[in-house]
Amino acid sequence: MTKLARKIVLPLALATALFACDKGKSGGGSGGGATGTAGASAIAPAQGGIKRALAAMPKETDIVIGIDFQSMRKSAVFKKYEPMIMEKAGKGLDEFKTKCGFDPMEKLTGVIMGMQPSMGGGLEAATIFVRGFEKGPAIDCIKKAAAEKAAEGKTANIDGDYIEFLENGEPKFRTLFIDDSTALIVMTGEDQFADKAALQAAAAAKEGDGLTSSQAFVKLLDEVKTGSSLFMVMNGNAKFMQQNPLPFKIKAVFGWLNVASGVDGESRIRMEDADAASAMVGFYKMGTEELKKTPAGKFLDSVKVSSKGADVVASFKFDQKQIDEMIEMAKSSPF
């Protein structure tokens, strides 16, 4: 996620990145308990909603993730850690504010992305929709930055709704605005961005294309609270899942979480049958006996794991104090 954010979301949010840098109160989810295609209205394409996003994603897509940044920004958790988060954005953010007159991170509403990870953990393909940036001001800012940095070999090609960032004539980033507040990015490899024709083809996808042609996926999505701060659906047959060491077949993994005064949510692992789900819960309970002896063991009481039919269900709820402790533990971890 962090790597993708640096390569995709930030280059779009900080439109001057190619020109300015040498290197590359409490609130819950905006859709509340909305599920399936009825949710994610704040982060899906303004025209066509989540169905349009799913239609543009290849049927072979293994993971779909939605992040509602607008919801998260309202939360007490985000407000506490906002300075640390903004520091990670680097000097490009300040330069953007100065040159363009607005804060792109305040405009960013959300992201919906579909990905195909490779067996080795890389990226084979991705389709990403970034919602919230106004097309007119964004394009004006890019034109201004391109004019200032042309002497350094950093230029931009703008053709209507299509934007291409280049460095010494080589394309480094490509995107297409599909409406006044939604940009589409298609990746065909780890650092490869689809050209204008491919972007236009993805933008023209209709219901019944791509993932919307998979009845199994649409049915599964109906169980997911897509109106949450974050949701995720993963195909158990994904290539990288083939390395699963457990003697059980996982059909799907899905879940959601909300960020408010704390963090709470639910994740589910769908097994082949109820017996496999019960066995997985047994494995978890055995593993927690050792985990209880570690510093992380203190958080186990906030996680409840059980089986429901063929699903292993994990519900969790962490307050601000617990989140603070987790972050401190992560900072001191050698990994």
C-alpha cells in the first residue's frame, strides 16, 4: 500500500512531483453500514459509482481495496497523527500549496483500486480510481509546473482529459480524468502505466464488463460494508495465495474497518466448508497461547475470533490508547 501510494496517489495529488523533486472530531465511514455497490459513494467515480470502477477492472483482478480519506480525516485518530502523516508527504506538498493555492490532501476524497499481485509480491496489473481532485485547477497547476521545469527535462503532455508526465521524453506517469473529480490510472506492471488508448478503453467499460461480469464477486461484495473507512476483498485463488502453508483451501478474504475515536471492524476468511472454518479457529487459538506471552498479547482481548458457517470471523475494536501503543511498538520493531 505504501509503495503504491508513493507511485500513484502522491504523484497525482502532488502534481508537481516530477517538476519540483529530485526523487521520485470523531466520525465513521461516510456510508455507514452500506454494503456492496450501494456503498463507497464518496470514493467511487462521480459518474457511474462503484459499478463503473469494477467494470473497468479485469475479471482476473485478485484484490479490490477502497479507502475513504474524507471519512478518515474527520476522525480523532487521524487528527492526532496528521502531523506525522503529512511529514511523510515531503516538501512536494508545501510546494504544491504555494504554486497552486490549495491543499491536495484536503481535496482527496478516496481511492478504489483493483490489483493483481504477482507470486513474488510485485505488481502485474492495477486499475485505480482517485476521487476528489478538481480537473480544472489540477490541469492549470500542472501546466504552470511544466513551464517552470521544462529546462530540467521534466515536461507534461496534456491532451483534453489525458495527462502524461515525462522526464527527458520518457513517460513516467499517465492518467485520465473520467469526470470533473475522478482520475483513472491503469498499470500494466510494476512501473508501467497504460497509454491514452488503454485508459480510454477502461473508462468506457460498462456494467457487465470486467469484475461486474463475475457473479461470484458481485455476490461476495454484497456482504462487504463498502461504506466503511476502508474495505477489502481478496480472491483466495490469487497467485500469491498459493503459498498458503495451511492444509485448507481459502476461497476468499474480505473485511472492513472504520476509523473514529478508535478503530473497529471485521475480517472474514471464507473456507470450503464449516469444518474447515472450525479447524482454522482451532489453529488460531493454539497460536494465541504463545502470542499471549509477548508484548503484543495485551491486544488479544480486543479481537474476537469465531466461525460462522464456512467463514472464520474476526471482529476487533481498539481505542486510542491501544493504537498509540501499537504505533510505539511498530517504531521500535527491528523489522
